[in-house]
Amino acid sequence: MKDETRSQEDSAQDAEACAEALESLDRVSLGEIAFDDSGVDVQDEPEAEAQSDDQDADDVEPAEDEADHEDTESEAGNQPESDTGEETVLLNSLPAEDSLTRELPGLGSAPAVDETIAMGDIPLPSVPSAREAEVRHRKMSPKRRNLMVAGVVAVALVAGGAGYAAWNGYQQEQAAAVAANAHTMMSVQIGVHAAGLDCSTGSKIPVQVSGQDSDASSVSETLYVDEHGRGIKLLPGDYTLSIAASPIAADGTIYTVPTTKTQVTVKSDGQDLSAQATFKLKVPSADTVTDDQIDAAAKYAEEGGCSSAAAAKILQQAATARRDAAANAVSASEAQAARDADARHKATNLYQLDIPVEWYGKVATWQNGSTLCIYLAGDSNTPIVTLVAVRDGESFTPDEGDTVLGTANLGNGYTVYASGPVYPYVVPQTINGRTQNPVSTYPMDTAIELVELTTGNRYTYSQIKNVLVGKDGKADAATKLECDYLAQILLPSIKAQD
């Protein structure tokens, strides 16, 4: 009888242990559930304590009345037993005042509830106290503990297995994404600067690409970008970029191709490589563009820089026409310069010289032997400077009203003397009516032009009149100004005749 009773108790304890393990996994705190313990027989606690103490000390078998009690419960209704011997309290045995239907403050009486339908004969679970939990733990057999631990570990293993499976799946997805990207063409942008280039009307810029992609395959191809550096698509990898040839603008402009090469790494779609790869295409003088440059630009325009071969041909013709027009203009300019230089070049039997560019077209000359006079165009009575060759050792006296403005030694036994009026001084004096032996009087426009020619526009007429000369009538500052200017623009060109 005792063995059977112990077997039943162990079975009940094992079942209870499993239930507790499941409750712990659900993380339900029993302390958060409120139960009515008014029906618990407090006198059973000392008895349970005594049984626990006796069992721990001597491993004494349960008392006869406890065994009979368990048998009776098992036979009567197979109701689960309470380890602490607490009595089960049914709702239908509660006093009337503890009915489920109560009057709530301020709400009146709630509708009556059929207790039998609501709860039936389900007993309310009892809540063990801290002391009872300790007693129950000491009564728990190693088998029960192992069963509880095994349940927790099993659930943890299941949760861990699910987490590992999720992580492993994520890793596989990432690896698949990386593998897919390694075989996906990526759009990249580089930096380009080409003044006046509009690829919608001109040709695109050919970019030479060489290197190795993510598959370790060698790459060597020509790709085309617009004026913003967009248009390149490559697999991830390491590449070297350079400009293959000049594009052609709609007006026929050909650009100087930079010789620089840049290494880049393509990693992702939409990558901006302008910080590592920027190319500046400068515009040279149109007349210096060669046929080879035009032909190379047209070749790449036809192969991919333009929408069609016909469009590329039109741009090539525009480039050729632009270059030819520029070259013709340069040639014409050079020819005119040669004519001007010839017109400016003057020669006597002892020396030769060039009329200053600043004076060309504004002055004229007359010549008599080794004497050359440069005068204001259209007015031979207004000389600017007169040049006279004098043998070394002989003296020179300028005409009345003129001043020696400089000399040039020919190295052949002669020296050329430059003389003339000091117009920065004479003109303001004459206009003011203070005629200090002037050659003549001058209209205002003539006076201004004479001051400009003899000073190289370093001073305005007003500055000459009010500041440089002033009211003291001294000509030293004005004379020095004209002498310095003539020493720079005229005297260096005087050379002995071949």
C-alpha cells in the first residue's frame, strides 16, 4: 500500500514539475494572479512541515490517513492533488456576499451571472507561499528536477536552432547579393571640363578603359561620356581611365587631349568617381589644330560618340572649316603686319629705324639726306621729332623752340640726335594764352593728340596742364616725361645702315 501511494505521489509530482516548466517558459508570474485563499486550511501547514521534516530526516512513509485521503480523492473524482494538502474551494460553496455578482461603487448592481455556466466545477488553483515553495523544492526528487531542466534546455535548443537558421539564411542572402552585384554592370560618373561642349549637339568624349573586373577578366574598351562625365557602365573591379581623343563641339571646336591616366575602383552602382578621375580638355587656337587631331576625333565620333556616321561626318566638316578659317585669318593678319612693318620701316643713307607701333597711322615722315622728320599726320608744320646724323666730335644745335630729346650712337662714327618741341609743356602754355615762344597755337583736339603721342598716354591733358606743368612755367618735369618715352619706343630702333 505504501509503495503504491509513493508511486502515485511521484507521478503527481512529475506531472506538476512539467507544468511548472511550461509555466516558466511562458514567463507567467504566479505572483501576478490574485486568488481567494480564504478556504485554505491553515492547520495543514504545520502538518505539511512536519511531514517534510520527517521525510527529509528519516524518509518516513506518508501517514495512513494521508494515504487514505489520496485514495479517496483518486477514487471519487480523479481530481489533482495539492502537494501542501490544501483544500479545494468551489465557487458554489462561497457565501452569497462573495458571489461574482457584486455592486461596484457608482455603477449599481451588475447583471446576475450563472456561476455554474461561468465557472462550472473548475477548482481555483492555490498559490504556494514562499515556505511551501521551499518545502516543495526539497521534496522534489532528482528525477523531477532533471525533467524540468531537460524541458527548459529542449526549448532553448529549439529557440537557438531557429535563431541559427535565421542568421544562416541572412548570411546566405548577403552572399547571394554580393555575388549578384559582382556580375551587375555599375553606372559611374567621372569629372570632365570642356568649355562650350554640349554632347546633345556635338560628339561625346571617348574614354579608354583598361583593367580587371571582379571575375578577374581583362578589360580594354572605349566608353563614351557626356559633358557631365556620365555614361560609363562597368562591372565591379579596378580600372585605368584616360581620354582617347577629342570630342567635336557643334561649332567644330577641337580640344587638347590631356595625357593623364587615372586609376579607379568600381564598387557600387551610381558611384561618383570625379574626385579620383577628372579630366580638363582645353581649347587651343583653332589655327593650330592639325588634320590628325580632326581625323582622330571624327573616328571616335563615328564609332560611338555620335548617333550616326552621318552626324559624325557633319561635325568633322565643321571642325575642318573652323580650323581653315582661323588659319586664313592668321595668315591675313601676318601679311598685314608685314605690310605695316614695311610701312613703318624708314631708312636714310646712314641709318634706319621703325616708326613706333603706337604712332603708326597717326604720323607721317619727310626725308632729306640723313635728316628724317616725323610729324603729325595731315600737318607737316607740326613736327613731333626730327632726327639728324652728326659725325662724332661735331656739335649739334636744334632748331629754335626745340629741345634735344635723346641720342643714338650708330657705331660707325655717327650719332643721331632726336629733337623737337616739349609738347607736354608747350601745349598747355599755348592754350592758356601764355605764349612762351610757341611754334604755333593748337586747337584742343590737336593739343590732346600731341600730348598723347609724346607721353604714350601716361598722363591726360588735364594732368599735364594742372599737375605736371602747373602754374610755375617750368618745363623740367614735362621734358623728362617726353624724353623717357622716346627713349623707350623710338631710339632703340635706330640702327646703322647696312
